[in-house]
Amino acid sequence: MSDATLQGCRHSLAFKILDLLSILSYRVAPWALLALVFYFFRQIVIGFEEGRPGLEMWIGIMTNVTRTRIFAFIFGFAGMLYGLQQRNLRRAESERLQKRIAELEGGRER
């Protein structure tokens, strides 16, 4: 193998590794964030209930109207943020596809 071919193989391998790492981080990062949120949520609940057993603690939380409303507002707000994010992503994707379609149709007419 010549040096140029060897260098090309090394660059190709490096790009494949970088691509694999970016895909893994794209797939793992949301789950890691979710695990971190659940961990902190667990610590907050344990702090509220001062170490009671799991089922007893859950019943205590759900029978307290104030805490139940707080959890409802937290989950509702998170759902609203998720919906807004999805709407923005759909709009951006639609605009991108419209531009791409116009670009492709303009190229075909020439």
C-alpha cells in the first residue's frame, strides 16, 4: 500500500469512529439525562417522606393534595415544553424540506 492509500484509510477509520461516537452520544445522552432527573426526583421524594418504605411513601405523597398538585404542575409543564420543542422541530423540518424540494425542482427544469 502506498502512503496516500494508508493515510486515506486512517482518515476514513477516524471519521467512522467519530461518526459512531456522535451516534452513541445522540442515543445515550437523553437516557442519561432522564436517569439523572429520576435520581434527583427520588432524592427529593425521600427528603419529603423522611425514609418511609416505598409503597407507604407513595400513598403519603398521593394523599397530600398540595404535593399531588405540585407533581401535576411539574409534569404538565414538562409536557408543555416537550410539545413546544416538537412543534419547533416539525416547523424547522418542514421548512428545510420545502427548500430542498424547491432546489431539486429548480435543478430539474434546467
